[in-house]
Amino acid sequence: MNDARTWLTLARVPGLHAGRLAVGHDPGGLASESRAALSALGLPEAAIAALRNPDPEGLARDERWLAGPNRRLVTWGAADYPPLLAAIADPPLVLFVEGDAGALSLPQLAIVGSRNPTPLGRDTAEQFARHLAGAGLAITSGLALGIDGAGHRGALQAGGRTIAVLGCGLDVVYPREHEALAREVAASGALVSEMPTGTAPLRQHFPRRNRIISGLAVGTLVVEAALQSGSLITARLAGEQGREVFAIPGSIHNPMARGCHRLIRQGAKLVETADDIFAELGALLDGLRVGTRAEATDAQEVSAPALDKDYEILLDALGFAPAGIDTLVARTGFAADEVASMLLILELDGRVAQQPGGLFCRRLTGK
Amino acid sequence: MNDARTWLTLARVPGLHAGRLAVGHDPGGLASESRAALSALGLPEAAIAALRNPDPEGLARDERWLAGPNRRLVTWGAADYPPLLAAIADPPLVLFVEGDAGALSLPQLAIVGSRNPTPLGRDTAEQFARHLAGAGLAITSGLALGIDGAGHRGALQAGGRTIAVLGCGLDVVYPREHEALAREVAASGALVSEMPTGTAPLRQHFPRRNRIISGLAVGTLVVEAALQSGSLITARLAGEQGREVFAIPGSIHNPMARGCHRLIRQGAKLVETADDIFAELGALLDGLRVGTRAEATDAQEVSAPALDKDYEILLDALGFAPAGIDTLVARTGFAADEVASMLLILELDGRVAQQPGGLFCRRLTGK
């Protein structure tokens, strides 16, 4: 099924997502299925109506948008559909993309948070994004004011890739203050939405948008968030999707730290430095490698930070004879979980190999 | 065995603690036991020598100190030996006490942290101590500069009880800057040491001192601590002793928050308000009630904060028919673990009773 109009029609069916379809069920044939069959998919009456009687004006608007430069649809089942997003329970059938659709399949970290952060929180988001994007992770966020914008900007400053997922049609610029930023994001990575053109940025769209932010990414970092912040929804969705959740703590006197503290209490990883994120992602990307080989290769490249002093100490302690974690703990004085994390990073980096019996040995060459 | 000189002799035996004695083994007879029997207890040569040939000058100095006002020994096996301290692996045989020895058996929270806190960290320690001591918990610390002193001061400001455990003899005032504070602590609660008089505040004494701070308390709160801080040792000991560890997060740009962040990563409870501590201690004091009835009564009094709005919402949701946690979650919108914590507090407070099948019901009268 390669008919853009068919996909555009599907994009305009409320509540329809790939999770409603059985494996192998061709979404292109949905419009010609019986009312009973569509009801059995859980589609409400309004959705069935939208499927059978598409809105010609809406479709024409979508097609006009699509004719513009660097615009395309990324569709369910296509080779360029981002694999991590495909793994969530309710993947969009269609993504409207402006920019480089290939960026959607890069290893990404989502950075989200308050629309009204403290100046230090904004700086922190920008610094983390700069550092992480500089090391090769794409930074995904929602183009909102505050932390979102700082995340995109940090990635751009590093010359890295960044992806903005919108809760409105891509022809609706929201927020207006970020119009120029949206242009830069499209040039660096991609602007993405599952909402057809003309869709207004209504409050109820944002949780759906947030599942795409968390679903594209291997993990979500919350920088500053009040207890009512929508970024806590993104974090919850990330957790439900089996992705890592990271949160940056703050002073107990800073109300913008409350949401992060709640997340940490609920099991989010407390993050002080960008390297803390790499330490966790080492294990996570390692797990993902099983399913998606191409992505794992990227992940290996991404998660190899320049060797800092602790890693050098660990490699020195390892020497060139196999040793277990307990031995390395005794030799270095580092905690066992620190040693384990560092070994994973070093393994991904090609500097260490694991042997049977839980022993690790050094490799003479990195990759 | 009521002979003070015998106990003072035991206090001067390096490495001797109650953990070396079998249940029912009378420490008063140790001096007359054979060298082989003493070796079998794991006592090194120097300890055996100190036991058989006590230092007369040291004992005389101890006795002179003991003759002063409000001074006494609290000894292993005596009715006033603090029960929580008795439960650790290596309880002191003898405690030198100036002040109210009975204070040692009160429910206590240890507050420890950096000797060089930020001004805000110092304020935070003082505020938490004031709030917790005002609600009836005694505050235990080490009389050090910085967070320790702020903890003692906060308790004193609230008219509460505070206990200082020293790493030197009680006739050695350390640190000098806290001489006046030490007088106030002795008047409010107690100054305590297991070290005989004349013992200098050597660095190697502090881990031993710290096990008493954590061992007296139901939990240890770390307010600000660098990664090398001795208060992390106290926190580790608290964990090993099965006590709760609490840590206050801070900005990632504050080096004094690093130690707390490490503790949180390792499983310490992240604390934003004093009520967070009561919420956790509810369960903990409930557990302790099994073993120590008198203390549990105090604990009930302590852990009953004035009802805030959330508790009122929960009680309203509970009504007067038994309901389970899931039902209460659905009625209130609170998280399940919040509801569980609040129910424990309300149970301790006599406002709620648990019934078979995990159901809770409201009681018509508080205690």
C-alpha cells in the first residue's frame, strides 16, 4: 500500500493506531472492511465514519503540506518506521515528518520538563543536551517553552541531531515563540507529528504526543518539573514502555524539583551528570541489541565516552588476566554496581570482553 | 555485677563489646577468666592485658569524672540500656552518660552531615530537627560542627530532646566551639560516649562513634554530605543495622549534595519534608512495637502528625465501611504507596484499624 491518500485518511481516524491491528493486518484495506469488523477493532462510531467518509478538505490540506520541501509520511510497516516506536503498545500508523525521517531511527534520549524552569534548570537541560548530543545521542523533546526548548537548543549547539514531536499539525506553529527553533530542528533532525495538518494544539493532544516522545527514545530525562507537570506523564509513559526514566534532583526548596523527586522515589534513576546516563544506557542499549542489530551498532558508538580517570583505574585494576567483579571491587575500592556499570560501558566500547563464569578481560584494542 | 570499677575496667579494654559475649555471659567475670577463654572471644593480646592489668590512673580519672553531677554509667544488661542499641551486632558494654540516661531509650532520629555545609543546608538541618523534635522524636547526632550542631540546635529550639554521641572521653570537650552547646545538650538529653575519660578525639574513633549514633536511632537522616563525608559511614552503618536511611537531595551543582545523592541511588529514602520521615517511620515503628512495648507507645505518640488535608481526604474516602487499598486509590486518586503510608500513620494514630483480608476501617475515636 503506497497510496499517500490512503495513509492520510488513516491519519484522520481518531483513536486508530497500529496496536489495534493484528500482525499482518493491512491498514490500507481498513476503509473497505465491514462495520462489524471495524467495531471489533475497538473503533468508535466517529472513527468508522472518518474512515468511510474522509474529509476531502482535510485531505487536500494534508496533500498541500506534503508537497512542500523535506516533507514526507513515515508509515507503519515501512523500512524507515522507527523501531523503538514500533515496539510501544499503541504506535501511530502515520507520522508526518519535516526534515530527515532517518533521524527518527537514531538512538535518542528524550529531555523534557517544565515550561517555566528556573534559569539554572534551563542551563542544566541545555548542558546535558549539548553533552549527550555531542557524544552522538539524538535529543528528542516537544518544542515547548522552557526545558523542551533548552534541550533542542543544547543539541543544536553541539552540532548534534534533535527531534521535536508536536501535539498539533506540522503546519500549525506552536508555540509561536519557537518558530525559528522549529526551522533549526527541521534542518538538524526532524519535526514530527501524528496529527494531520490543521490540528490545533489542544490540551488533550499532549499525552498522545508524549507517548511518541518517550516511545522514540531509549530513555527520558526529566530536568525540572512541578508536581502537575505534563513531563511526569511522559516519564510515566516511558516507564510503561519499558524505557529508562532519569530525573535530576534539586534543592528541596525548589518547587520545580518536586516532580523529579517524586519520579526518583518511584524508581527513576537519579542523575547528576551526563555520564550517569551513559552508565545506565550501556546496559539498556546492550539489551536492545538483541532485537535490532543496526541500532545496536549505533548504540555502541554512542555509549563509548572518552575514558575518564575512574575507567582508567578500573582498566589498570583489570590488567590483562580475567577477573570477576568482586576482585575488581577489592582492587579499586569502587562499589560493585559502579564496577558493573563501568564494565558494561567498556564492553560496549570494545575495551573489555566478558568470559564464561562472570569474568572480564581486557582487550588489546578498542574498536 | 554492680561494681563501677569493674565496668570502668571493661570500658578500657580495646575491641571489647557485647557482641563478643554469648547470651548470659557475665562480663563482670571476664577479668578472672583464663587467657585461653579470652582469646576464644576474639580478644587481642592488648585487650587481655588491659583486662587483667587495668590502668589505675585511667580508672581514677574515670571515677573522678563519674563523681560529678548528672553523670553515670549505663551498662550492658541493665534495665536502662537502650533497647535499639542493644540490637546492633556490636553494642558497647558501657556508656558514659552525662544528663538523662533515660533519654537514650526514647525514639530517636539521627541527623548527620557535613562539617562544612552550605548555609541553606545548615538551615535545613535545623528546621527538620525543630519539626521532628517538636513532634516528639529525640534528635541524635555527633556534636560536630556543621550539620550535627544544627541538628542539636533545632531540637533545643523546639524544646525537644537531643543526644550527642562523642568520639572522645566526656571530659574532653570537642569541638571546642561546641562547649556551650554540649552543656545545653546535657541539660536537655544526654552526652554519651563509650570511650573512657581522657580519650582524645582521634580520627579512628569516629566510625565506632557513628555506629552508636545510628544504633540508638530508628533512622538516620543525612542532610548534606560530600562524597568523602564521615556521615556516609553513619548512613552505611544504619543500613547494616537494619535502620532506615533518609537523605535530602540537592542541586547537582552543590557538591555537598553528592553524598546524599549517592545514598539515594543506593536505596536511601529521598526526603523533602519532615512528614516524609514520619510516613516512613510509621511502618518502621510499627515493626519495632513487637519487641519493645514501652517504646511503641512513645512511637505511636510520635508518629501521629496533625491531620493534614490529604489525610482528611483519605479518611473521608474510607468512610465507615471497610475498604481495601485499591478502593481507596480509586476514590482518592492518590498513589497506592501513598495510601499505604498514610494508612499506617492513621493506624498508629488510632484513627484506622486493619482487618483481615487487607481491609481498613475507620475508628470512631483516636487514642
